[in-house]
Amino acid sequence: MSIEVNGNRVAHDAPLLRIEHGNPDDIEIAALLAVLLATATTPKSSPAPAPAVWLRPRRHSVYVTATSWRSAA
């Protein structure tokens, strides 16, 4: 199986980038940096912050009439 990279057929098992020992010159370092930056992904949008707990109380207040204190006893 092969894939196409920039118009060239590359074997699926062949690495797209090979780093060898030695002293790289400026052009080789620039090429490595370009490959690394091209493959780097930007983080997706951050998740939405959780809603504030104090905005949604667990118990809603009930309408209290002027004489409701009588029925509480």
C-alpha cells in the first residue's frame, strides 16, 4: 500500500522523516523546523466554563404571602 505526499508516491511503511546522526547545517535545521511546525496542531477551542453554582439554587423560593407565617405553626 502506498500514499501520495506532495505528488510523490511513498510506501505506507516508509517514514516520512528520517533523522540521521551528524552535524546538520542551517538548511537542514530549517527543513526539520518546517516539518515540525507543519505537523503541529493548534488546540481546539477551550471548553465552555461551567455555569456558576450560585446562579441556580437547589431550592427555588416559594411565593410568601403576608399571612403565611400563620400556617407554618
